[in-house]
Amino acid sequence: MNIHEHQAKALLRSFGAPVAEGFPAYTVDEAVGAAKKLPGPLYVVKSQIHAGGRGKGKFKELPADAEGGVRLAFSIDEVEKHAGEMLGNTLVTAQTGDDGKQVNRLYIEDGADISRELYLSMLIDRSTSKVAFVVSTEGGMDIEQVAEETPDKILTLPIDPDAGVTKDDAGKLADALKLDGEARGDMLKLAPVLYKAFTEKDMSLLEINPLIVMENGALRVLDAKVSFDGNALFRHPDIAELRDKSEEDEKEIEASKHDLAYVALDGNIGCMVNGAGLAMATMDIIKLYGAEPANFLDVGGGANKEKVTAAFKIITADPNVEGILVNIFGGIMKCDVIAEGVIAAVKDVGLKVPLVVRLEGTNVEKGKKIIDESGLNVISANDLDDAAQKIVKAVQEAS
């Protein structure tokens, strides 16, 4: 689960991280009121959407040369002007895609005199099974670009979970960021604070880009992106309350209600599969034969008829879906249960696009019989390769 910048900063501030004073705003009047609470004379007006690259983004409704989604203001009047242009308009960034995201809230923050911009993030290092810091002196840039062009400027530091962040660990981070004086002292304090926040709140990602050294020599968290492990939210009702469903795909929200692992993609072939590995293989083979998957959908090993029906309805609700591939290898999941769920869903919502079903495993003959006797226009497949070729061909012929 992702949260907004202002929520992330409030959370980090509660753990003791150095964060500028700021206030969220949902209307122009609230933005003006927020600015009046700040010392000025420099204010920062930030669009709050779940996507990076806001500063370089462009609003669909504004002229091409208009400023982006993060703007400086040198007066209350400028804050009002920027807020009026941002709220309710659609911000397009490198991460939103062409559709962009509507800006429904802003963050009005006290400005800062920046001396240097640094990069710091935390994530789970799968290779070491530890929480790791990733830091670079090249703040303000996409870390992928830094990794490609100057990988020597990136330090990845896994943390021993028994010891936590030691003074030696914090010192290595400070050295990698070339910090001295007050900024170095701040890093020695900040590193354990961030580790504590990350582990106690079950974060999956914490990215501060940039972490800045101010003209007065102190460190400050200038931007913050935080994601949480959705499987751990039951332990954190305070975090679950921060969820902004307007930033999420409606189909993914519906899938979460039925405990389905669903991620919307940009393709045209809907997929319903059991097992994450088989789902990935299904998506790969669709691409191999020249089409694109419209989603990742794992119904899980213990799905029942109702769950399968819900999954099918979510797939068909996607207007981009021009064909559907059901690929089930029955182990715990029984093929006849899948077949019954698919038939029930088709009868309920109708079938307007080609449907290919490949069943294998437990009760496969029962499942195939249910499909064959349904009277529906369903294409059977013998194996995954056959299924992929058939659905791609069916979609091409239908278009």
C-alpha cells in the first residue's frame, strides 16, 4: 500500500526524522490558510499523487509551458495561484502514463535553502534477506539512471537484524554521502531512526529523494515515498487508515475484497491463473506470441466458485480486454471448481470476447465436461503453448 508524501513525512516526523513544517490542503482556501501558518517567505506547493516525477510533470488542462506539479511560491498570492491551477486538474508524469492522475490534494511546505541533494532509500534486499540502505550523492535523479551511468556512486548496505543500525553502519552511510560537520552528525542520528520506522511499520520501501544538506549544514527530508507490506496491515490500523482509494485502480480495489492477487496492466488479453509462477509464465508466453497481458491475476490455491466468479467479473470489467485466457493447473485447486466459477460468471456478465480455457490436474476431466456441456462458446486448449496461440489468434481474428 502506498501513501502520500505528506502522510509519509508526518510518519517519519513522529519517529524523529528532520522534516520541514507543512500542511495538506484539499481546497485553494486551505492552501492559502496553510501558507499563512508557515514562516515564509518561500513556500513549496506540491501536488499529492501516487507517482514520481511530479516536478517535471505537465497538467493536461494547462498550456505546455506551464509549471509542473511541484512549484515554488514567494508570496501567499502565488500559493493561491498555483493551488488554483493544480487542484482538480490532471498531472501527467513519467510514472502515471498518458492518462495521468487527477490532483485532489496538495502539500504546502516551508521552503529550504539547498546546498546539496542526496539520495537515500531502504528496501528488502532479497539476496541477503535483510533490510538494506541504498544511498548516493546523486540526489534528485532517478536511481535507475544513476545505477546505469555511475554505479560506483551507489552504496548498498544491508543491516544485521540482530544488531540494527550500528554507529559503524551510520558512519559508512555518511562516508558514502560525503557528509561532514553537522550533516554527518545528523546522519548518525537519522539512520537508526529510519531503520526503526521501516521495521516497526512493516514498510516495503522508503525512498527519500532528495535528502538535502541545507545551507546551514543540517540534513532535511525534502521528499518521501513510502510503501507498506499489504500483508502486514492488520498489525497497523493507523497505517491502513491512510489508504487513498482514489489513487488506486478500481479493479484492484475490488480484487482485494475477494483476496485475489490482481495487478492491472496495459495489454488486451485478460489472464486468470492459479499460482504466481504459472501466472508469470502465462504472461510471458502471451508476449511470446505477439500480444500483451491485460493483468496479472492469481486466484490462489484454495479458491472457491464464488472467488473464481469474482475474478472473472474483474477481468471482463476491463474495457481493454479483447480476449481471456484461463490457465489452471489443479493441485489443491480443483479444475471442476474453476469450470463452475467460469460458467457462472459468463452466464452472469455475458461473454463478448473470445475465451480460451486450459485445465490440467485434479478433476480435469470433470472440469472439461462442465465446460463442454455448458453450451458456451469456449475454446479448449491442451497445454499452455496451445492455449496462448489460440487466444492470440482468436483476438486477432475478432479485431
